[in-house]
Amino acid sequence: MSQRPKIAVIGVGKIGSAISKFLAHSGDYQVVAVDINRQSLERIAHLANLETVCTKRLDYAALAPHLSECVGMISALDFPFNPALAEVALQCGVSYFDLTEDRETGAAIRRTAEKARQGQIFMPHCGLAPGAIGILAHHVASAFDSVESIHMRVGALPQFPTNKLMYNLTWSTEGLVNEYANPCEVIKQGKRIEVPALDGIEHFSLDGKDYEAFNTSGGLGSLCETWLGRCQELNYKTIRYPGHQYLMDFLINELQMGLPEKRSQLKVLLDQSIPMTPQDVVIMFVNVTGEKDGRFQQMNDSRKIYHHDLFDEHLGSIQITTSASVCAVVDMHCQGYFDGVSGFVKQEAIEWTDFVNNRFGQYYAV
């Protein structure tokens, strides 16, 4: 058995391959990269500290032999696969991490976590949003004596937009459609409610550029539960360039492409018509108001993270931020950060300063 902790990465597409590279290049982990696509595995097979597994299925029988020496499993697959993978992790006794933004998927994994073994943790929502943005927002809000509002705004945007949507695909198209079409959880006037996606549009400028932001589903993770009764308003909105929401609202609502039976058609349409780009920028913005030191105050945190070269290749900012976030959480787990904890763990259980001081989380320290 290797002296390095062994981590299984399930799915080595755009994000999963970046996660594998972060962990393998650290020199402190042995990575087991698993996929049904042999070509995807061949692209990273040259990495040191990494072994590849090509399988026809992603069930217990296929995965268990490769998880026997692992301390953790990361799912980098689209959210529909994650409940079943969490069950596999449970049966194999390994801790589980994923990037899901889907609320029902997160709830299913939480139910699985109730049966966790001692020291086995389950952490969905480990990406950018939900994930790092929630850790940051919780950190900013916790500095107040009492909180009135917490606003979180995140966008993964093309640096050079050219089409009518002012957008390029940068991550999972299925996840994108899901967050544009599903109801959004918020706290409003102290109550936990649902509001429609693509509503609540607002406009703002940052560093001389104009943006819009609107409701999207899943970005809050477990923050509504954490802050219910402690603030009057909590919401998450996705940042885009002006004009994007109008066209997506036409597709999702007026053409009814957001209906469950039509979402696969919309996914195919976007995949075939909207090019991907590695030249992107991630924008994170947190705004908190409340009482501090006897005065009503506002605190903001704004960050921009750009694409750049890593590991002798070019990685997009969404690859860097998503991979760095989940790798930081896994790294902290392996270093004993969650010792004594079992079952479901919220992202906001992590202190932001610990997160950005981690060797992977430091990519957010901009």
C-alpha cells in the first residue's frame, strides 16, 4: 500500500482531469482516476502518482475493488450520478466529496450520510458555488454582531464575449440548465422561501464593466439552514454580461425549454451552438449588512480569478477555482481538520482563513 493517501476521482472530464492534476502534482497523493471513456483517461495517464481505471459501469461491483485502499472519493460527474456514488462510498467506508449544485441531489447525499461510519464524512457542494462562495460569505457575516442581509454573487464568464448570449460554456451544460430552470431557495423577510430562477434581475458595475445578476438554483448549499433565524435576507445570484438573462428567459420560460422533458433538448442545443472557452474569468462578490460595534455597517468582498498556465498547460478559471476548492477540502480532511466528525459536513464548517491558507485554497487568495 502506498504511503500517500489514495483518492479516487470519478469522472475525468474538464473538471475531473484538473482535480486529478492538482492532487497528483502535489506529490502527496496517489490518485485513482476512473471513467468510462478511455480517451479521457489517456489524456492524464502520463501523470506521476496516478493510476487510471476504465470501467463500463459506475456501481459498487465495478468500483469497490479500486476503493479498497482509498481514504476518499471525489465525484466530478454531473449531479444525477452522485446519489448512487455516495451510496458506493458509504458501503466502501470512504469519505465522499462532490461538486453538486442540485438541491435534491444534496438532500439525497445528506440522507446517505446519516449511515456514515465513524470518521467517514460526506461533503457535497465542494466547488465554487456552492462551495467556496459559501465559506467566504459565512466568514464575512460571522464578523457582525447581528446580520441583516447576506448577498452572494458569482459568475464564470468569458473574458472576450462575442455572441448574442454574451456567454461561452465553461462547465457542465446539464448543471447550467438545472440552475436556470429549478426554484431557488432564499431567506426573505426572515422566512425561508423559494423564488423562480432567472427572476430578481439587478445591474451593477465592477472595475468599469457592466454586469447583470439574477436568481439561480443551488448556489447557497446549506446556508439557508445555517442562517435561518439569524438574518432577514440571504440570496445567491449568478453574474452575467447584460442581455444574457433576457435571452435565457425566452428559451427557458417562453419556449418552455426548462420543462423536465425538454431540458435534454436544450442541453444539446447549447452544446452544439455555444462554444467552450478556456479564456474565462471567475467573479465572486459578497455583500453583508448588519450591526457591528454598535453601528449599522456594510462589508464587501470582491475577487476576480483569471485563467492561467498551470502544470505546463493552460487551465480556465472555472477549472482552477472548482478544482482548487474541492482539493482544499479533501486536503484538510486528510490532514485531520474534521477529526471527530462523521456524516454530513457543511461547507461553512470550514473557516475561510484556513481555506485560503491551504496549498490548494490559496488560488482564491487574490
